[in-house]
Amino acid sequence: MHGSWLGAGVALLCCGLAVVFSYKHEQHLASLYSTHSWLGIFTVTLVFAQFVLGFGTYALPGACVSLTTKQAVYPWHASLGLASTVFAGFSVISGLDHENTLLGCAYSVVNKVLDETYTKDGTRWRVMWGEGSYKRMVCVFSFVN
């Protein structure tokens, strides 16, 4: 079951990459120029390595892989799976950030300190207000040592 889901994920990754690169080519847009694209390529490479390692070790029909080898490969297989999941999350976040920047959804905040308060243990909190390009008021509570 585990290998089937990973195999389906690899197939969908191939389809997704084909669509992205063909769209970029048709629109005459640059490819692989952002952090998102390079994180994505790194993530895809990890997922493919995970698939090859797992399939070759655990699921290849007729492969004579000893139990000792399978046990030795397992920590690498599990670590690669965790790393590919973490980097997939990084890729998604950087893609959202990249798209927001392209669409102009991001705005800068100019901070103005309105109030500073001290707590009993001597830490200081600042209340700052800023006004973004969309005229939104942003309240930031900053912890200052």
C-alpha cells in the first residue's frame, strides 16, 4: 500500500512537472529562476530517490535482497521520506510567497512604536502600529529583551 501511494505520487509529480515546463515554454517565461523552483526540483529529486531506493530494496520482483540489507536501508529510507515531506512543505510555502510577490499581494509595514510596557520579570513589550500599502492597520506585539 505504501509503495502504491508513493508510485502514484511519482506519476503525478511527472505529470505536474511536464505541465509546468510546457506552460512556461509556451508563454516564453523563464524556468528555474526562483527559490520555489529550485526547492521544488530538490524535493522532486528526493522523492525520486526515495522511490528508487524503496522499490529497489523492498518491492522489486525477483530481487534477492537479504533481511540484513533491508534493515540497514530502512533508516535511510525513513530519513529520506521525512526530508522529502519537509522540503515539500518548504516548496509550497516558498511558492505561495513567490506568487503573492508576483501578484503584488505583499505589503511592507512601517512600524511606529506606540507604547512600551514592562512586565514584572523585567521583559519589555512594544505595541507597534504600521500602515501597509492597502491601508490596513497592523498591530504587532514585539518581545524585546
